[in-house]
Amino acid sequence: MNETLLIVEDEETLRESLGRLFEKAGYVVETAGSAEEGFEKSAKSTFDVVVSDILLPGIDGIELMDRLKEAEPGQIFIVMTAYASLDTAVRALRAGAYDYIMKPVMHEEIKQVVQNSLRERRLQRENVLLRREIDTDYDFSSIVGDSPRLRSVINEVKMVSDSRSNMLILGETGTGKELMARVIHANSSRKEMPFVPINCSAIPEALIESELFGHVKGAFTGAVDSKTGLFEEASGGTVFLDEIGDMPKSFQVKLLRVIEDLEIRLVGSTKCRTIDIRFITATNRDLKQAVAEGVFREDLFYRINVIAVEMPSLKERREDIPALSRHFVEKCAVEARKPGLDISGNAIDVLSGYAWPGNIRELQNVIERAVLVCNKTLIGPEHLSISVQGSDSFMEDAVRKGLSIDEYTRAFVAGYQDGMGEQLLSDRLGITRKTLWEKRKKWGLKRPS
């Protein structure tokens, strides 16, 4: 969901200009010409950030901030002022403003201040979630299943959970690598400190060093403030580097130095900072093959591969499917407010006979859909998605009808998209998520909500 922004400014030209600026940046923007109008809009909607002029007709911006913070103490409030006076700025900050902007407003500056405020809010929320996770006291029973293959992995991991050594978790997509990493962290002496998951494939190459190491003010265009990196935020705890095989090779040598020296240097700084991190990494790729192909550094591979465990695929632990299915039914039924919902033995038999290329993640998606569409007290085979009910029938029907590749793909997306997540659907078709989006647009198909 896009983040929401309320701009309160009585000068129409500036108000509209800032509205367009943030809409282009991807925010959902509301504007108001007075504090009273801003307060009315805040009573109807929740905003992630409020940006307001101090001098407004009627009540001023600081009084508006007082009212909004009384209703929502955590409200992020940024003030704008045309008066280059330290007293005005201090008054706003003491009253609870996150920051202030001097007029005339510079677009890049105000964008950066808003982004920084939102990042700080996200970190606060993540810390709350981390604390809740710590309070739930993960143990190995969080990993559902009792198959010999899974028990063997768990017994192996129990012996090394409290080690300082780096770990590499291998396994296909959807096998529960992140859950295992969280359980390892929660059963180590670092459990009171942060667990920070980072998806290496989700951070643009140009930003990865700044995101992980942080940067100092003025390090590059747009760096109007210093920023603490994720590694420093995690110091004392555990960093989980997911999809480590997708990390750009240009950054791999820098990561190697951090792992070896436990020091980071912020972008634009000449000084190093010491950190205390245990690294847990994960990948679904064959890193030995990646090393042989020259796309992954051999020295980095050996540094992260001190202790390696491999999560079994669901087809290697089919005896766990009934327990997993009931676990997900119970969890999803609570979220869907359908107490007492259960799953039939016939439905379990169908699930047990499916290939599960998307592993546990695909099973969870199928169960979630079944819970939502079931209007009875027992989930039956008829509530399962078509792809699970008969994985070969679709292909046979497509061949019988003589569908072209494009027609086959369209029919597959239309028929199966409700039962699969975006990534799994893309993987099953052998295309990227961007290509999937383009094809939906071409065919006029709506993405499932």
C-alpha cells in the first residue's frame, strides 16, 4: 500500500506544486488550505506524514500539530516556515515536530526529509514487531512437521544455534529458510537483540552499499542527512541475507571484508565503525556452480559456508503435509474469522498427491484461498484450487484444444491466479513478474486482490 501524505499550506501554488511532487513520487496525497481543513481530513483518514506551514489563517500549524498528536501520538509532523529564525524552528521541534523546512522549499530537500521520517517510523514499527517476536519465544516447535528428514535438520541446527559461526541455509524457494533463520536467532544468546532480514535481490545495486553500510551527509546528491545502515542497526544481533546468490559481484568483496573484519565504513566517510553481527545467509541457487561460472566469489562462499544446512522440499517430507495443512487452516481461519473450520480427509489426500513445486509457501497460499472460499465447516477437495485438484488436466485440455503458447499462458493465468502468489505464478510459467504484469495488461485481466 502506498504511503499517505497530508499537505497543509494556504498558498495555493505551493500547495499544488508539493502535491504533484509527492504524487509523482508514489505517495497518496491530500491537501488542505487551512489548519481547520487539515484537521477535518485527518479525522476522516489516517496519514503517515503531515507537512504543514506554521503560519496559517486561523489556528497555526503548531496548534494543528498539538491536536493531531493528541489524537495520534505517533503522528509524523513536518513544518515549513518562511521565517529564517532559530526560535521558530526550536519552537516547532520542542512541540513535537519531526523536522522543519525553510522556505523557499527545495523539492529534493523536502522529499528527503519525508523519506527519512518514514524510514524512522518503519524502523520503530519493525522494532515493535521484533520485540513481539522475541516475546513469543520462538522454539523449534514453530517448525511444523515430524518427518525424519525434517527432524534430522532440526537436530543438526540445535547443536549450532548458539554458535558465533556464520550459517548458510540452502533449499528450494518456499521451504521455510527464513523461518529457520528466525528460530536459530531466537534460540541463541543474541535473541534479545535485533533480527534483521535483508533480501539481497530486492535492493538496487546502486543503493545497496548505502542501505547496508549507511552514509554521511553530503556523500552524494540527495544525501541531505546522515543515515544509519542496516548492518549498524543490527549490531549485537543477527543479519539474515536472503537470496545471497543474487548479490551483485561488485559488492561481494565489500561484504567479505565486513564478515572478516566486522567493521563498516559509511559511504562518504573515512572512518570505520565496529559492529557485532552473526550472519545467516540463504539461497535457492547452487553456489558451487555460481563460483565455477565466475558470478560468485569463492572466498565469500567459504566465509558464509562455515555451517551449512539444507531445508528439505515438501515432496521430500510428504508425511508432514497433513500437519502443515491443519496448521495453516487453523491460522487462516482465525484471520478470516471462521472459528471451528477444519479440513476433510479427502482434501488432505488431494494435497498429499500434489507435486508442490512452490513447496510450503504454495501450500499456505492454497489453504488460505480454500479458507476464504469455503462456506461450510469443513474444507473439501472442491474448495482447493484447480491446479491442485488435477495438475495434468489443464495441460491435456490445452493440447486437445490446440492452444497457442500465448493462449495457453492466458488461460493458465486466468484459471490459476487465485490459487497462487505472483512469484509462484511467474515461476510456473517461466516468466518474470514484470512480464506477467505486461501480459495481464495486454489481455485485460485484473490482478487478484
